[in-house]
Amino acid sequence: MPIFARPHYTSDATDFIESLKAARPEIEQEQRHGRSLLWDKQVDREFQAQAEAARVPQKPYVYQTGSDHA
């Protein structure tokens, strides 16, 4: 057994999450559903390629006008 091993230690955060999951077992399913609404999207590669092709290059300093006035 390593000298620094703490086999029975769990952090306060871990204890809180485990108690929350025990009290509300449906919470993981709700998290997966929320993730699917916000993040798990199908990417339209053709539209993405068209959008990239239509991009107009931006000047390094966007507020600079075309003239050389100081």
C-alpha cells in the first residue's frame, strides 16, 4: 500500500454529487436530454462549406478607414 494512499477518503464535492444522485436518480437522464438539446447537433457540411467560402476577410484593425488620415 502506498504511503500517501487514503482508501476511505472522498471529497465533499464527491459526497454531495453521490447524495444528489441518490436523492434524484433521474438527474443523469435529464442532463443527457439537456445536452442533446444544446450540443448534440447534426452538422450540415455543405452549408458549413458554403458559409466558409462566403466569408469576407476582416482587416486587422476593423475601425481603420480606407484613407490614410492621421
